[in-house]
Amino acid sequence: MVEHVVIIGSGPSGWTAAIYASRASLNPLVFEGAITEENRQAGTLPLGQLALTTEVENYPGFPAGDLEVYLDSSIEKSRRQYMAPHMKEGVSGPELMELMKQQALNFGTRVITDDIVEVDFDVRPFKLTALSGEVTAAHTVIIATGASANYLGLESEHNFKNRGVSACAVCDGALPRFRDQPVIVIGGGDSAVEEADYLSKFATKVMLVHRRDELRASKIMAQRALDNPKIEVIWNSQCIEVLGNDETGVTGAKLQSTLDDTITEVAATGFFVAIGHTPNTPFLDGALDINEKGYVTWTESHRTSTSVPGVFAAGDVADDYYRQAVTAAGTGCSAALDAERYLAANGL
């Protein structure tokens, strides 16, 4: 059997692609990822990065309110029983992803809980090999494996993820935890400055911690940080420990000088890491063109086409600029429509 559409990945882009492909009667198959310790450590378990986030305030259609009854009636009971109670603050990441998955299932999407570890795009139909060893043939493939935020790798950092530690200021910066409080941003590039600038709209002070004595950001971005009265750049410093407690989460950080090993402690309710993202593309092993940052390249303007006709990319695996759930979902829709039109054009 040759699949019409195989979708690799299960974040907002993957499930949106599945919804659109299912409604187009393409009977899509989703490889949502394997449940392994390796994937847990890498943050690549099924349902994507959004499932690792608590409150989601910026996804359209989910204002603050009580979704409990809707969640109980919408999501399959075997999955619902393992979800945390609804907090009535918009929608949580796990809730949103479970709702997307259920919507795809309602339209007939088939799901395999496994990783694709090898692809062969030199043959037609394409061949996809799973971690289990099973080989799937497909006329079209949508790559929706996302990108994982880079962290410092501190145990204390891991312990306070979603309790003050974040890798997305736009996603989390407006949450009550960070309003009118001091926060920390780790990094010195354009992304770090953008995060700091955004957070300055809500925080009393933003401490931008950088290992060197000069920002790596472009001159215009660096000057923006230096000119912002709410941003304090802490030069020649690195974080060696995130401070906090079980009751309130992050309370600050322990910083070490890169010049003389002096250690200081600073108080903050937020710890934002802005040292880049790593696209989840190793399994492609050169099968598709990627850019200098490792992201899959879209080869046609306003389309999700890749360097191989019939293979499309959606979401953060190809987007190194926006990296938002709603933009990922939008390209998931585009990829499904692109796949549908490719199949029709080629009589498949």
C-alpha cells in the first residue's frame, strides 16, 4: 500500500496538516513520534514543544474561561484522564495539542506513535523507515518535526521549566508571573535583544546576561538594548544555577564572571533562554536542502515546497523567524493544500 500523504511530526503544523488532508479525503498517516527517554530528554515527545508549555494566551479562539466541560466531552477519555485540571486561563499547551489531535482523529487521521529515522526521497514512491524498522511508502510527505529550543543544560534550569524558565518571551512574557517583576534573559544575539525588548513592556527590569563584553547582535539591535532604560546588560557573565523553590518557582539566578570567577546572585521571577533553536532534521541526513542554520529550505515563495517535489515542510522545522503556534498551524494548512494539489497534478 502506498500512502497518499504521510505527515512526520505532531505539533500545531502536523495536526493542522492532518485536519486539512483528512477533510480532502487523502486519508493521511501521522507519525507522531516515539515515547522514549531519548525523546523526553530532547523535548521531542509526541504533541511537540507546545505540550511542554503551561498557559497559552495568544492562540486565537481560546480566551480565559472554563473549558472543563468542553475538554471532557471532546477528548478521548483514555487521554483526558491523564491531563491536569483546566486552569481557566485561556488554554494550556497540552490541552491545545490534545484538542488538535482529537480534531484530526475525528476526520479519520491515522496515527502511529513512532519516529521516522530514515528517508529515501530518491525513489518514487518515497520510502520512510521507522524506529521499529517498518517501512512506509508515500506519494507525498509533509515534514513537521519542529525545532527544539537550546538550553544551558543546567539541572536547576530543567527543574524550573514552565515555572519561570522559558525559551519564548512572546509566548510567555505577558503572563502574570513576569508582570511588574525583574526578569533575566540569557544571550547576546538578535534573538536575545528582541526577547529583552519585548519583556521590557511588562517587567520592571530586564537583565540581559552575556558571556562577552560586546553583544553579538546587529549594531542597530544592540543599540536598542543599550538605549532601553529598562534593560540592564550584565557583561562577561554566565549563569551557573537557576534559583527558586517549589512554592513560587524561579526566584533568581547565580551568575559567574567569565573574567575572574566572581559569583553573584540576582533576584528575578523569570529566566528566559535566548541562545537559539535546533531544527529537528537529523533524520533527513541530507535528503533535503537546508539553510545555514539547519532549517529545511522552502524553495518557492509563499509555498511549502522543498528541494524534492512532493515533499513539503511546515512549521518551525522550516521557520527560523516567527516560531509561533499560530504561524506553524498556518503553514500546516498550506502544506496539506500543496500536497493535495501536487497529487492532483500528477494523477496520484
